[in-house]
Amino acid sequence: MKREVPKSWKDITFNSFINKNKAGDWGYDMPKDGTIKVGCVRGADIVKLNDIPIRYITSKHSDRLLEDGDIVIEVSGGSPVQATGRVALITNGVIERNGGTLVCSNFCQSFSMKKRVFSEYFYYLWQNLYDNDNMFNFEGKTSGIKNFQTEVFLANYWFEVPEQLIETFHAVVSQYHLMIDLNIIENNNLIKQRDELLPLLMNGQALVNSDLAVLYIIYGLKYQNHEREHYSGDSCENAA
């Protein structure tokens, strides 16, 4: 890292943060006897974690269900310029907005942390290493598909940051993730309302309140005129 590290910070492997690994499961397209409905996180869903595909997995694989604080990584895929090993942090908000029950696909893998407070630290540590192209060093190929060498990577050493510092980091960062989740839920609701109302407006089944429309036009024109004056070369005082 080419940085000074406190002497009290000991070496620790990535594995030391992990309680258990969970396999992925792509399941079935349609429900069958003994299956449960789940959202399935693929590598393509890792960035947004929103509107993920619905699948059906056998109930005996319920131990693969994702929980708050779980970490999901992509273990197969990538491209010559994109490494495998992309990572996602699963929160209650992610689970709720995707149907309430989630697994990861069989091209992914998930981890449960030994303590919930480790999740944000582990996620951002992993993301930092990924952003700096370290994951290209832990790839193998099978039948032309790149596979992330998970066990090899997890055996690497990092620093045992004091748990109190990790707890402080969790307390701060988890609030930002909560706000992100709430914003995504609000956006999803607005998109749903738009998609429901737009066809009604287009075919005349619903009308816009005329008074609101007039106000919108008036203030819209005022805004346009203000912007035109502001960028026309006049002084700031005249534009105001």
C-alpha cells in the first residue's frame, strides 16, 4: 500500500471476517411443487440492485437466501477490460424493494459476515481493491469463461482494524445506504405512477388540471426568459 500502518494493527486474512459462504441458485422460470419465489441477483444486477429477475428455487435451498449485511460477488463473467469479482452489499432496503426474498445466481456467490458491523467495511475494502484492478490477478479461465479465484483471494492478508473503528464506520455509512434505499424506493413508486398515468393521458381517459397546466406554462416561460437573459451577455445585475 506504500502507507504507514499503526503497529497495533495485526495481519488478518479476508476469510477472518466471513461466517459462511452461500452458493448461488438460478432456479426455475416457473413455480413447481416445493419451490419458493425469489428475486435472483445476477452479475448484471450488482450495480443497481433494482428490478431484478424473478425465479423459483427449491425450498430445501432456503439456506441460500440473502440477509441484511450479506456480501454478493460475481465469480464468473467479466470481459477483457472488466474483471470478475464485482461486489454488492445487501441491505434490508435492497431485499424489500425486490420482493422480500433474494438469492444470488449460480454465477455469483455470497458471504455472511461474522458480525453485521463488518459488512460495510468489508464491502468498501473489496470495492476499493476492485476499482484499482487488483481482481485481474485472481482470475482463471474454464471453457473460455473467466472465473474469480475466490478462495485464493480470501486467503490474502489485510489489517485487523480495531473493531471500535469498524463500528464507527458502520454507524456512519449505514445511514447513507438507508437514504439511498429510500430514494430508490421513491423513484420506483414515481416510475410506476408515470407508467400507469401516461397511457390514460395519451388516450384521453385522464386529463391534466387546467389551472395547474396554466401555472406550469407561466412559470416555465418565466424560467426560460430568466435563463435567456442570464446567458445573453447582460450583467448579472440586469439578469437578476
